[in-house]
Amino acid sequence: MTTTDLLPITETVAPADLGQLRDEIRSLSADRTPIYPLGGQTSLDYGLTARREGVGLSLANLDRVVDYPVRDMTITVEPGLTMAALSEILAAERQQLPIDTPQSTFATIGGVVATDFAGPRRYRYGTMRDYVIGVTAIDARATEFKGGGRVVKNVAGYDFCKLLTGSLGTLGVITQLTLRVKPTPEASALAVCEVASADAAELVLAAMVNSDTQPVAIELVNGDCWSEEAVLSSGDDRGWGQLIVALEGTSAELDWAVQRLKQEWADVPADFVRIVDDESADALRDRLREFPAVEGSPLVVKASVLPSQVTAFVTACQRLDPNCNIQSHAGSGIVLARFSPTIGTDFGGVLVGQLQPEAQAAGGRVVVLHCDAPDLTRQAYWGGIDAAGRVMTAVKQKFDPYNLLNPRRFVYDIA
């Protein structure tokens, strides 16, 4: 799909610098024209369908590295820098921003902060909220505001770093970010096993809670799409799912962790245990990172549930659609489900009547990452408006009183 298929934009402007950006926002605000900030445009179908015609505001030209004091392990960048370019810059100094982003050659750091997307390694490293320590943005009235800096400080009032992270570009247009970064590990490997049933998976996952190995990621995968990965296949007699545990550290630490995990798995129903540390591991990491962005599914959801309820929610998805493909960041309680066309076309009914109640029973909630339906209700997309939603609506009205930034797309109780 093109940008105009997903957003009601009449034109797109691409300011060359911060001054032009501020002028564009000031002009659009004066005319009460809706503003749709654009990064790499990899997540435009995340969020409710916008209805009001407006202008696309591309940040592609704002892609500079502003400051990179390597020894401080921080970097300050503009929002249009792609995640792949950022990774390359950091890798040259053996550093990393450990956020696994699909379509990294297109996805920009500003867009990733706006969506607060995080992949498998969130189990050890956390999410974008843990790495943004400074932010500069412009609100819908063309007023610049800042929060944080190169060091973390206690502040009164709004914590702008956390407030803007995950706000879907609805509170301000980010113009600069300061991020803390991590060292690149010396060695890494993936430990893989099969589990014959949901009950067996629960036992293995429960054992991982007390593992001595300190994994980077604990991934539970289910569905036919994963059988295409050679390292996950043990022949015709495939189990209910596969568990993939990522380990990192020095060479000595990794050797110890691999042997220790093998010992721990010997006491639980983990079958066909193998260690992957060659090019096959890189291919599997790519599959895990790109899973949410694979096209072809009419409905893709993300459930955030209690980690102890991951297998229960996975089983509920399989009852609803036996052909669905699933990736769970099991240690973090995140379940990503790509449903097949056999689920039908009543997506609102599926979400409100089945998936949302199942997630609530598992101590969490469901949001939609992609849906072929052109116009779901807010209830179907984000769930009901609760106390937190009302607080967020009040904050939105403070930053954007005329509702110009990405109107309707997020959780607010305003059109």
C-alpha cells in the first residue's frame, strides 16, 4: 500500500532542516490543517484509520548524527536516521542499541520511538523507553520543548522522554533524540528445543524463570511458517512449538551458559535440543526480528499478558484459528499472532468478542498491528477507554488543543 492508501494526506512536505520544519508546523497549525509525521513509513497501518485530510510531514532529511561521545556511551541523532544506519555507526565502535526492529533499512529512530516497538531482546535489554534519555520536539503550535539530556536527571512535571515514547506522534514532532547505548557482546548463540504440547511448554518456561543462564531472549514460536526454518525442524514429527533462547556474553561466559542450559533442559520436557551459533543463527535472528512485518495476514495482533499466561493465550489463538502463526516474547508476556484468512472478515467481532476477553483473562490486553478492515472502531483496535485512557486524552489536549497531530489514530477519546 502507498502512503495515501493508509493516511488521508493531500500532499507531503519534506523540510530540509529544523527551521523549515518549524515553519511548516506553524503554517499548518495556523490553518488548523492536520499533520501526519512520516518516518520510514513501516508502521502506517498501526493505529486507527485517520479520517481528516491533512499534510504528510516527512522527516527523512533530518537524519544527522548530532553528537557521539563514544566513551559516554550515548549518541544524539535526528529522527530521520534509519535503524540500519544507526546500527552501522554504533557497530564501528563495538556498541549497539539493542532494539530489534523489523525493516531496519527503512524504519527510522523517530518512528521506532513513536511506536515504542521492541523485539525479542526486550527480555534482557528492555524497550525504547529505557534508552531515550533526551528528547527535543515541536508541538502542534510550533513551540519547541525539551526533556532530559546526556545524563539522566530527576525532573518535576512531565517526563518528556517517556511521554513521547509510544505516543504515535500525537503529542509532538520529535526533532532530536539522545540515546544511551550498550557494548556489543563478544559472542552469542541460540539454544533451540521442541515442546510437544502447551503443558510441556509451560514446564520449560517455568524452569527458565530460575535459570542460571540469564538469557537475552526467550521466544516461543508456533505455526507452519516456522517449519521453513531448517534449525527448527526435526523431521515430520514436529512438536506443538519450539523454544528459542538467546545467550550472549564473553566466549567463556557463553560456553558456560550453553552447558548450563543443556543441564537445566535435561530435567524438563525439552526435546531435540540443539545449539545454533553459525550463519543459521543469523538467519533465525532475522526471522524473529521480521515476524511482525511479514505480509499476507489479514489480522496481526500484539497481546501483552502475564508471562505465566503466555501459553494459555497462544492456545486461545490456536482454537480461534488453527492455521495462525505465532511468536511470543515469552519471558516478557508478549504474544504476536498472525492470523490466516480462515479467521473470516468479522475482525471487530473477533477482537471485541474473543481476543480482548482472552487477553483480559490472562491479565493483559490486545492491540492491533495490522488489519485488512479499513475502519475498525476504537474499541476493537485499542480496547475500551479506561482511567489511563482518560488521563492520556487530557495530556493530548494540553499538547495539541486543536487535535492536529495524527488525529484519531491513537487511544484518545477524541475524533
